[in-house]
Amino acid sequence: MVKIMLDAGHGGKDSGAVGNGLREKDLTLNIVKKIGNLLNDYEGVEVHYTRTDDRFLELSERAAIANKLKADYFISVHINAGGGTGFESYIFNNTKDAKTIAYQNVIHAEIMKGIGNVTDRGKKRANYAVLRETHMPAILTENLFIDNANDAAKLKSEQFLLQVAHGHVIGLEKAFGLKKKAKPQPQPKPQQKVSDKKLYRVQVGAFADRENAERLAEELKKKGYPVYITD
Ligand SMILES: [Zn+2]
């Protein structure tokens, strides 16, 4: 079982960045829920959230929730601001953990693939609290700039947010070797080919009068029996 801790950045009194009629805390929650829903299609994944509604959590609380749960991976989703455009991801600046680095490589690449024509600002490192204080491999994604009109236009599209979520999920699929649950197949009808069936022939009788034979044949046909008259 792989335990994934999804962390929607900001919340409650902390809106995060705002711009172009958007609030970071709403977008991060939206994306994180989409990631969680998509992850439910996979076997052996336990999805956890630091928050599922609009509430404030300290950064250290977020890390503590993941540590207490002994999550296998921590993903903090954010929206950037401050003049710029595009996508970037972060891992803890001092990490030497091979998994942390490998997961960033694959998840960053899949998000970039998933969101199409967006500037790749690169795989970065920073001394962020949620990355420093979590005891498991962790990543923080900065998904476009809320204060950039072009980026904001994308962030207003549910379809784009789904692409962002999908990129995270394909990255996780590859990083952790996740397998999709078998889809429930529509129950196949027990349909046997006529040629495969053993057929039993019922001879009804011989009639001196063809008319009588035809009358009985008609009756049987009405009931759905295949009837042939032979000389
Ligand atoms: Zn943020």
C-alpha cells in the first residue's frame, strides 16, 4: 500500500497569492481533489489530504500530519506569483535522498507533458518548511502564476486544472509503479454459437395430408420452433 499525502497549499485566513480574480487556496484545493479522485482509479493507493475544505493549517501541522501517518510521499500543490510564467517544482535543498530526486524527475516531467505549452522553469530546491519537516520524500509544485494574465486564463479552466492533476498522477504512477484497478467488465452474455450447440431433432409426425402437416407446422412456428416440412 502506497500512502500519498496531498497537501493543498494555504487555506482559511491564508488565501495565498491572489490575482486575476483567483485565490491560490481555492485552486490548490481544486487541483488536490482532482489528483485524489484520479488516484482512486489505482490499486494499492491510500489517498490522504492535509485539508479537504477551506481551513487554515500551519506549515508544521501539514508536515506533522504526514509524519504521523507515515506517508510514503508528500505532495504540496501551490500556485506561483510575483511576476513570471510557467511551472516549477521543488524538493528540500539539502536532500541527498535518491528517491526524492528520482520522484521529482519523473513527476516534474509528466506534469510538463500534461500541461502542454507552458514554460518549464525547472526542477529546483528550496528550504521550505513542508519539505524540510516531512520525514518522507516530498515535492512542492508551483503551477503557473496567478498574477500573470495568460497563466491565470489557463488556471480558470477546469480542463486545464484536470491536466495539471493528471500530470501529477501519471508522475506518481511512474514513480511508484502504480497499476490501474481492473475496470468492472460488462457481464458477458452466455452466448453460444448455434454451431457449437448440440442439436436435438424432434420428429413430430408424418401426415398423409400436406394441409394437416402445414397446419401443425404453422402452430409450432408461432411458438418459435424451427419447423421444416420434408417429403
Ligand atoms: Zn503557495
